[in-house]
Amino acid sequence: MRGALDELGMCIVNQGEIPTFDTIRGGKRYSSYVDITAMSPDLFGLVDDWRVCDNLTSSDNNGISFLISSKFVNTSHINQTTRKYYTKEANWAQFNEKLSLVYSRENFTKDKIENLKTGPELDETVTSLNKYIAEACTESITLIKRKDVVSMPWWNEELAALKREVATKRRSIRCAAPVRREFVVGEYLEAREKYKSEL
């Protein structure tokens, strides 16, 4: 169960020592912690006062209560998207004009690209091309306004990167050739353990 929750990116909220299942059958008491409260990391930081209520119901299963805070101080901001520009409001004619000007200014031509000989030259050219495109975008496309996102104080970019890495390695298992499958599964398990240890 823990593995499935980890795969889904869910956090377990359960706390305390009171069992969630408690009954007497045939003069013998049976108790267990079978009920699990799990939620997404977005909500996890908003939960407070999770507890088992043994006087709430006459069922064998005890009730569970917790508070969800509607007020949360945003102590850190993690970008939820890589989108930077609002392309629906782009001025494509101006973009094309700006990009052409940058290409002329930097002498960036088809011949120059076709005459690249080494990997470092190619890397440098790609970096320059990205810079030129970003420059043209900034001058002709509206930037997306960032919204503040409620985030957990303990969540950071490093954890987000580790979570993405685990998801990528998990997907790669499906695509792995049979001879590589064991190696790919090993990489995935290693990444998952690293992510768990950082949580």
C-alpha cells in the first residue's frame, strides 16, 4: 500500500496511537490501523489536528477527524509550469521581424549551421539560437503572469526534481527492451529510494 501511495505522490496523514479499527468478537478484542488518510502534497501542509475519534460512531471502525486550514502563508514559490509566454496574444509579424533582425545582427545563417564540425560548436550554436528566440519572444509576446501557488514549507525544487526523475524512470520501465529491463528497474528503485529518503 505504501508503495502505491508513493507512486501516486500521496502523503499519509495518520498520527497517534488509537487504532482506527477496534472491536470485540467472541470475548476477544481485535484492533488495527486499517484506515488510512492520504492526500496530495498540495493539501498536506493544510491539514492539522488529525485524530481517531473512538466515540463518534457505533461501527467497528472509529471515526477520523482533521482540520483543513483555509489560510496558509505561502513561504515558498515553486513554478507549476514551464510556460513563459502567452502565445494567444503574440504579435507573430513582430516576432518574425525581431528574429530576422537578430539573425542578421549575429550573422546566423543556414550556411553557418551546415558548416558546423564539432559537438561544442553545435552546442554553442543551439545555446545562441535559444537566446535569439527568447529575445524575440520577450519583445513580441506577452509574458504569462505568475499566480502565487500554495506550497508546503518543506517542499522545494530539489524534491520536485527528484519526483520528476522517479516518474521518468518509472515510465522508462515500460519502454525498456527485455535485456535492459532489470537494469532500468534497478535505476528506478534507486531513484525512488533517494526520493523517499529526502522526504
